[in-house]
Amino acid sequence: MKILVLAWEFPPRLVGGIARHVAELYPELVKLGHEIHLLTVEFDPAPADEIVEGIHVYRVAVAPGNDFFHWVANMNQSMEQQGQQLIEQLGLLDLIHAHDWLVGEAAIRLKHRFKIPLVATIHATEHGRYNGLFNDTQRYIANQEGHLIYNAWRVIVCSHYMRHELERVFSTPWDKMNVIYNGIRSEKKHQDPHFDYLSFRRRFALDQEKIVYYVGRMTYEKGISVLLTAAPMVLQRLESRAKFVIIGGGNTERLQQLAWNLGIWEQCLFTGFMADEELDHFQTIADCAVFPSLYEPFGIVALESFAARVPVVVSNTGGLAEVVQHGKTGIVTYTNNPDSLAWGILEILTRPDYAQTLVANAYADLELRFSWQKLAQQTEAVYQRVVHERAQIHW
């Protein structure tokens, strides 16, 4: 099949989880014999056109906008123009695959112009992020999401939780959706044998301190404040022999103020953005990864910790409860409950043999449920269904 993919982020441009999802899924589809053409956003110094692991990547220039939504409109206009040129050059494609609402308008216009069936992956929803829609901005985004879902021949979601969410929020027909988990390339986490473990560790904590970390975006929905609120209970039990490391770019002023107010400032470290190579090193020195999200469609960060062989504690919201099997591959705690979260962290830090059993089980689960090779085969099956159904009708 010849497939046009639209995604607003692709490495080295990393905004959220879509970039890694797209960058790791499509090389596997190339291996299955499919021709993938990807439209994304320009990012200096990446070239405008290149082939990445078999994917034909085209990075479009986007005119500056008066605000984010104006920029998104400009991006869609650029993608539509580039997509039109590609289709005219390559001949008609088998299908278009759009990742989230941000590229929806371009994908929908190309669908109608060239009569090519559209598949959409919905990675998250505005309603889910805020547990409702409370202003015009949120309602606009939700409307764009609904428009893309309506125009898609089939919709892919990353968890059963998300399938229920789309049915409830958008009245998306159950049989229009397919659940295909996210995956990870576990081989990415193989460690440099010349890595100076002790010197690196001392950049973050004292030798006697356990290292508990969060990595991700600094947004309310990620529940970082719940982790900080749980920290005093952990520190009391461990007699302050722990360091809480918060990794990620963005505004952390509110979180730092919370740490100060809780009296745990000396036991917290806010690192800001951390590059992948440094994060790989960091995960080898960490004792516990914590993802206390209030809303999480999937939770690929948990898989990254599985691959790095770090024991994981998560909240039972959304897809996290599907990714982490409580007591087998990690600890699942109650959402927005600092007492429960503290208990989960202490289960890891005070029971090292148990923690290592969880790590071993989690690593094995990567191949069983989260292999990109298997997930690409599931995606291919969706594509084949769409192409087959498209052939049965006159459009």
C-alpha cells in the first residue's frame, strides 16, 4: 500500500508522544512492504526532505500566526498544498492517516479532493484533559476532534479507556474504532558499557538516597503535585533518605513553590528538559519511576521505564491501568490520592527483591504486548480492512 501520513511532530521535533509513536510505528510498516510518505513541520537543522528508516519525510514550512490556532491553520494549509503536490506526483494513494486534530483539516480536504479514505488516530481528547469543556478554546478543539473522527473511515485509539471515552464524548460508533496500543523499542535503552555510574548518580543524589523520579510534561493533568504531596510521607518512613527528581521542560514555578511549602525543597530536584541520551543514563541510577497522572490516554512513559528496567508506580487512570498490571509489572495506586501513591512508592523502595521481580515481568511484557512489530501488523490489518471496504463501494 501507498500511504500518506500527517503528523505535526516528528523527530527531531518533539512536542509530546506523537513524534515517538510515528517514528517507531512506520519503519515497521515499511518492513511489511508499504510505502510511507510523511508530512510534518519543518525543524532546523533537519532537512526539508529525507528518508528516515524507509519513511519518505517531507517537512513543510509554516508561516507564523497571530496565535497558536492561526499557526495551526497555516500548518494545515502548507500540509494540504504539499500533500496535493505529492498525490499528483505519486499517483493516487491507498489511504491517508492523520494523527490527532491538529492536522485534521489538511487530511480531510485531501480526502475529499482526491477521494482517498482517511484513517485517524486520536491520541487524547480535550474533554479528557480537563474532565469537561469549560471555555471556547476547549470547545473549539473538541469540535475539531469530532470533525476528524466523523470524517475518518476508521478511528484508532491507544487504549480501551480511550475507546470508551470517544464513544461517550463524541458518540463514535463502537465498531468504527480499533484499539492498538503504543509500543517501544526496548533496544533503545541499552546502556553504554563505559558509563561512569557513580559519578553520574552523584549529580542527582547522595549515595545513601533513593532516587524517585517523574519525567514528562509539566501540566496539571500529569499529577505532579500529587507526587510532591506524597513525598513527605515517603521521606518520613525513609528518614529523609530519598531524592525526588522532576524531569521535563516547561514552567515549574508552581510546583517548586509547592515543594517549598511542603518543607521538602532540599529533597527535590527540578532538572528541566533532559535529552534522551542523558535520560537513558539517568534511568539506570533511579530506584523508582512514578507517573501519577489525573488523565492519561495510554502512558508510554511507563513503557520507557519498563525498557530501562526501572520499577514503576502509576495511578489507575485511563490507559495506565491497562499498561501496568498491578502486583505483576508495577504498582497501581488510586488516582489523585497522595496516601495511596506514597504507599506504592514505599512498596518499591522497601522491598527490593519484589521490585526486581516487577522489573523482570515488565520487561518480558514489552515483547508480549508492546512490540512495534506486532502493533504494525495490527495497524496493517486496519488499513487492509479500509482498502477492502473502499473497493466494495462506489465513492
